[in-house]
Amino acid sequence: VCFFGDGAMNQGAFLETANIASIWDLPVLFVCENNHYGEYTSAQAITAVKEHLAERAAGFDMPAMVVDGNYTVAVYETAKKMVDRARSGEGPCFIENKTYRYHGHHVGDGDPEKTYRTQEETDMWKAKDPIPRFSRRMLKAGMASEEELKKIDEQIKQQVQDAVEFAKQSPYPAADEVTDHVYV
């Protein structure tokens, strides 16, 4: 399974990899996290295909699916179907997860709503946030109570805080560790 963003769709590394995966009929699932921006530029401004980037998979004779990347159940079901397909030996396939990046591309990106996108756009996507969306589904289905969800939320916040503290307290890694646990 290879994950990448919409910005990578125009890079030679992706195009060459998709091509060879198709030629060699490799069991690869390509997953594009389409958050609609390659750094600061709208994907629509730099890609000929405007609606679904998944359409480009056809050029590699690769089946593709588009999914609401903010709907966890749909993402799971789509991923399961495509992983099963790849594992069965039917060759590579492609998923486009349509989602959104609420913050800047990097720490120096500042306030994207003042530079390259609108507050209205961000607000529209925040209304589709997958966490409250799935929480509502769990409540409606009786899978969890408000109290249980609140407890889970508190536990997660504590885990994140513990991880931040652990990182702050940890010694700086040695230079020779730069490639540890990294595929090179």
C-alpha cells in the first residue's frame, strides 16, 4: 500500500511507479490523499483532470475508486475491497480519498485562509470532520454513549500529551540514526 498526496500525482516518481506496477501486474494499492492542495496550489490549477484524480489511473490500465475520505466507514469498505483485489493477484489498483487539510502545509505556512484559500471553504470541510461524523454515527447506532465517547476523547488527549512530553524529555537522536526505521 502506497500513500501519497494529490501533489505527488504530477511527479515522475508516482507516474513511473504506477506504470511499472501495471506492466509487472504488481499487487499494489495506490492511495491518494486528495486534500485539494499541493502545498499552496489548488490541485485543480495544476492538473488537467478536474473532478477526480482517480481518472488518471486509467492511463495505467488500473481500476480506481473515489471515496469520501472523511467518512471512515466508506474508507474502510473501499480499502478492504481494493486490498483484497491486490492480494488476489489482480494487479495494482488506485483509491482517491477526498479529504481536506485544515492547517498549513508546514509550520511556516501560517494562515492559509489569508493566503490561498477561503474561510468558507475550510468551514465547509470542517463540517465533514471524520471524528465527530463517526461519533454521531456511533451514537445513532447505539454503539457508544456520550459518556463513553467523552472518556475516549479524554484518553486520546492524554495519550497525545504523554507523547509530547516523552518527545520533549527524550535525548536528541544521534546522526547515525537518521535512516533507522525508514525505507531507503
